[in-house]
Amino acid sequence: MRSRVFIALIHYPVYNRRGEVIATSITNLDLHDLARVAATYGIEKYFVVHPLESQRQLAEEVLHYWKQGFGAQYNPNRREAFLGVEVVAALEEAQRRVEDFCGDRPYVVATGARAPWNIDYLSLRKEIEEKEGAFLVLFGTGWGLAREIMENADLVLKPIEGEARYNHLSVRSAVSIVLDRLLGEKWWLIR
């Protein structure tokens, strides 16, 4: 038994480098790369969360091209990855959609490079493997998720730490690392 896992890329509310709450722009790279990562790790749905209609419409145009337009015939693998992407206006909408899919409220897991955390990777991995239900893992753009999102999450995942002091991964890199740690091969058991 494994819980159902969903991810959301949050564009608002997030911080800029000065600590101000802002909305970031949706990027083509985030759409493509995170759709492919989500498909690789069996994520049921990757939500792109943005409050501005113009940004959501831009994302929908890209998705349409790859799901039903020329891109769908040109690159069927990319189409397959994009089938799991959904654009929504707010985090609450993503949470409702997960609840619609699963019948229960998901456990919301926030991530951040500097966040005070309350669960590590192995513990969360074990919960995903053993609990029945759904997990919605949140990733922030810009300089990270706003405090209100962190405070309302059920769990806050330990930040990714390397050997160096530098700690500002792209969200695409962070999502890949987190999903591999939570859902990837148990490489430490292979001999």
C-alpha cells in the first residue's frame, strides 16, 4: 500500500529576495521539467498554482499545444507527461481537487530551503509507504513559500542540504531531489 502523492508549484504567495510577498511568473522550463519529473515518479497530478488569469492562460496554451496540438503528435512522451498537469488559481483549489480525487483531505507538506522543519525524508517516505490517503507536497518559486503557507501545512520537510554553504537550488532541481528521496529507488538497500 502506498499513499497517493500530488505536487503543487506555488507562484503566490512567495517571497522575493527582499522578503516581500510577491507572485512570480510561470516559466516554460518549470512546466516541462516538473511535468516530466512528476510522470517519472508516478505523481498523480502536478498543480501549477497562480492567481493571475493571464499567467494561467499562458500555461494553458503551452499545455494545450503538448496535450492536443502539434506537440502531442510530435512528441508523444511529452504529451504523456503533460496529461498530469493542472493549472489552478489558488492552493485551496489544488487541495479541493486532491480531495475530489481521493475522497479525503490530503496531508499538506511544505518545503523550503530555510524552513524550520518537523519531518525528515525517511520518516515522510515511511508515512507515504504505510499510510492510506494522499499527500500534497508544496514547492515555492522565487525565494520560497510565504510564512502563512508554511504555518498552515501539516508537515514541513527538512531542507535539502549539501556539503557547501550555498543553498539556493532551482525549484526544478529541488523537486527532483525531493521526489527521488521520497519515491525513488531504495538505493541504500541495493548490494
